[in-house]
Amino acid sequence: MDKNQIMELDRQHYMPVFARYPIVLSHGEGPYVYDAEGKKYLDFLAGIAVNVLGHAHPKLVAAIAKQAGKLIHCSNLYYTEEQAMLVTSLAELSGLDKVFLANSGAEANEGAIKLARKYGKTISPDKLEIISAEHGFHGRTLATLTATAQPKYQKGYEPLPAGFKYVPYNDFEALKAAVTPNTCAIMLEPIQGEGGVNVPAEGYLEKVRQLCDQQDILLIFDEIQTGVGRTGKMFAYEHFNIKPDIVTMAKGLGGGVPIGAFLAQDKVANVFGPGDHGSTFGGNPLACAAANAVLRVMKEENLASNAEAVGSYMVEALKKLQQKYPALITEVRGKGLMIGINLSQPGRDIVGKCLDKGVIINCTAGNVLRLVPPLNISKSHADEVVKVLDEVLATL
């Protein structure tokens, strides 16, 4: 089929929930993808922070192929070596004790919400309230879009589940004032992703951790986007020398194979018993083999350190671009290879112009260009993107 036939079939039969760009991607290699017409693109979106090893990394491909020839799926009524290896690695990397494996970030957050409420009710039957931050994003299931304090995602799905409360991000006093004896958890992204790559103010997350300790409240960090080395460390909370009670992850964990997880300290995890939570596909051998390969490659290739180094290099280059176009770029922010370029105008047209020039980025929160490339990119790839952005901004 040619490009137009593919797009027409999609328009006829796929539910109209995506605002797609008019290209059909066919394959990728390293940080590049190619469309059905053979055009090459430098991918600085990476499946929205998913393809941490880039595309078709030989060690990931080999691990998936090998496992597919052995065992793709079995019930969680049985043990598998791949699953046992993965949960052990995640526990060691996170400093937490227990892991549940799911299929997506939304599922991971849904499970974290369930676990937090189950724990809260061991203290008091009314301790079920969860506080989250405005401009956050936690998923699209009913509970997670309710935790997502953005009305645009919630409209049309009322009545929403009860027991959620919202406060401004980075406003500790507002958060402290919102806490009640019924608060069981505070759920935050260490760096907000969909909300515009919003970095916490100095001392904010540390104060939240102290508040949770004082009030017997669980601290949940949603690291769906920030985890797996994206910010220069395996988990973003490591930048702040604190540890959550529950952390969720997905996106980069499988390098493109769907997998999610939530991790918790023993005192929290042990309120779950057989039948309290589950998943048919969660933790299947194929996804676990992929995730194990991702973690091995990240260690072998020092990808978190590379993300920190190349990310710092790119932020400096983008700040020079900000000096060149001060009327267009109001701020450059982020950590590692999670970078936001705040604009004084909507960014979708800029994304389209970059696409025309062979660079894939995206716009979030209306006016923030988001760069979340593979973690194994080089400084030359960063230079290529900055050059294209320079050319595009010059036309404005």
C-alpha cells in the first residue's frame, strides 16, 4: 500500500483520538526513523520517551527474538526466570522492596492508587484521599485521569471517582494546607512531562517527603516519563536524595515493548494479598526479556551518564538559541535528555516545520517544545537538532 492508502484506511477504521502528522513510518535504526517514501528523520521524540536505546538496537532485537522462540506468555500462576530477574534488578536499582509488573504507565499508576488506598485503610477507614498537582499527567483510565489535574482530559467522563484533590505544582504551602487526616498519598511527577517539562523548585520535593513522614502519608512518584535514565539518573528522585514509598515506571523500561511497573517499600506492598491485584499480560516473559535487555545495555553503555552529558550540552546550545531569539524562546529547562523549550507562541507549527526538515520533536502544554530522544544519542545529533530549530525560528 502507498502512503495515502494507509492513511485513508486508518481514517476509516481507527477511532479519531489522535491528531496525526501526514507521514507513515516504516522502520528505524539508531536515532533515525524512515517513512514509507524513504525519507529519513532524526527522532528526538523516541515514541514519547520510550525508545531509550533508539530503534532496532541489536541487543534488544536479539533478546526479543530469542525469547519469542522460547515462551511469549504464560499465566502469573507460574514463575519465570525472566520475571524474577527483572523484579530483582528493579528492586536493587530503586532501593525499594517489591515490584508489580503491568503493561503500561496508566496501569502502573492505577495499581499505585489501589495500593495507597489499601494501605491508608489499614490506618483509618476514611484515609483514602490522594493529592496530585495541577498540570500533572498520570494516565487515561478513569482513576488516573482523575488524578491528572487537567480538566481537558476529564471533560465528558463524569462522574469521576471521588477522593482526589489538586494543588499547584511547586507550591508547598498550598500542598501542606490541602492535607487532612484522610490524606493517604501525595502523587507527583518529579519533573512534569505532559504539563510542559516543569522542574521542581529547589527544596520542594524534599519538603514534600518530610511532610509525608510527619503525617503518615505515602509519597508516590510517577516516573513513567522521567525514569529509566531519562534525567541522567535511573530515577529522577535520585537527584534530590530522597526516596518515595511507591514509584511507577513504564515508557523506556521495555525499549518499545509495552511494560509498566509499580514498586513499593515492604511496609506498603505487604498490605496486598493474593487476589488483591493482578494482570493477565503483566510481567509476561517477552516483555520481561526486553526490559532485562534494556537494563543490561543501559549499564554496559553508561546511558544515564550519557543522557546527563549530552543533555547538559544541548541545554547550553539551546540557551544560546534563546539569546538569539528572545522574543520566541522564554525559557529552556529540564534535566538530562528531558528538555523543554518554552515559547511565547503555540508550538505545533514549529513541530511541523522541523518535521519537514527531517527532525521529529513534539509540542506539549500548547507552547513547550519537548525533546526526549534516545539516551544513546551523541552531541552531533544534538547539534543537528539545534541547527534545524535555528533555521525554523529564523523564518518566524
